[in-house]
Amino acid sequence: MEREAVVTEVMRTPMPLVWDQVLMLPIVGLLDSERTQKILEMALNGIQEHRAKVLIVDVMGVMVIDEAVASHILKIAAAAKLMGCLCILTGVSPQNARTMVELGIDLGNIHTHSTLRDGLEAALAHLGLRVVGKREG
Amino acid sequence: MNLMAEADNLVVTLRGDLDDEYIDLLRERLPAEVGRRRSRGVIIDLSAVDFMDAHAARVVEETAKALSLLGAETVLCGIGPGLAASLVDLQSGLARLPAAGWLEDARDVLEELKRRRRV
């Protein structure tokens, strides 16, 4: 009963638009096939609605990144690419990085960063933007 | 299908159900037009297409390869959520083609690809 409440809560996790055309998808908790399908739909609809050019998929809240999770991420990235949206993965912990290597998981061409900050910087760079201090230029 | 010339680019708008007849027309007509006009770039607008089966996806992919041999870059645009998800499920090679969300973005992507080809 409690687990169900958590899953329902997480399914309502919003996708913040962290910058113009930069959408963030936090993935948290357990992923079953129904959830992954809903997440994919939500992400793609969000990309269309916001004309997003970058989707930052943050997996800090995912305890174990196994083949199933990796496959789900790859699917989101491929579909996003077809919609003209780059996928950036953030929040990979050192432990998960080791697990993925041990499992032989290949995330292909997906750019990965350990922190959201770095992922956001990469997203802005993709849009031809960078952050400057007020005193510069 | 609607073909529209913009400078040395061609914008092809596909619509509705891409049945075999329609898709064969694309396979024949598009390379012929590109050859005739010496187009350097092609944008295939899929915003009016809700669904593609494996055959249609394959024909579009092969047509893009043929266009490349004719010296033209191809960019897909307007693929919506449903179409994107089903193309991924089909494991379509279309995922390897450059794609943009909207026509304006597709033009930018196309110009960049053409620039690189010239180098």
C-alpha cells in the first residue's frame, strides 16, 4: 500500500523546464514497464509542448542502473533525437558507474555527467549559450 | 506529397497514411527532383504523419541514402511523440538521420550539414 503511494506520487513528478527549450526529467525510484512507458510518453509530449532542444535525464534518484533502466534511457534518447532533442544524462553516481561497466552496459552516444550543474552547462552549450558574470562584457 | 523549393533546398511534406503507393512515389520522385534541380539539401517534413510502418520507414531511410549519393543532405522534421516512439520500437534506421523539431530548426541543421560537406 505504501509502495503504491510512492509510485503514484513519483508518477506525478513534474518535468521542470530549467531553461528555454531545456527540459529536465528526474527519474526516481523503481521502474516497472508501465511506469517506463508513462515516463516516455510524458517526456516526448513535454519535448513537443516546450519545443525542447535538450532533455536532461537525471538519474540521481535511481538506486541501481541495470540493463532494464539503461534500455529505457536509450529508448528515451532515441525518440528524443527523432524529435530534434538532445538527451543528456546526469546524476550517475560512482557506484552506478561501476555497476554499469560491470554489467557491460553501453549507453552509446549519450553524453553523461555526474552532476546536474555540468549537465546544464552542456545543455546551454548545445544551444550556443554560456553563463557570464555581470561584470564581464 | 508537397514539394517546395527553397533556394537550393527542397522541402517535402508527407501527409496521412503512407501507403505503399504513396511511399513508392516518394522513392521515385524525390531523387528525380533532387537530380533535376541539383538540390543540396532536403527537408522531409513529417508533422502531418501520425504513423509509419516498417516498410515506409525503410523506404524513407533508403531514399535519404540515395539523396546523399546525389550530393544532398537530408534532415527530418516534425516527428511527433507517437511517431518517434513507434520508430524507436521498430528500431528504425531513421533514428540515424539528422532530425529537428520544427522547420526553422531543420533549415539551420541543414545549412550546417551542407557547410561541413563543402569542407
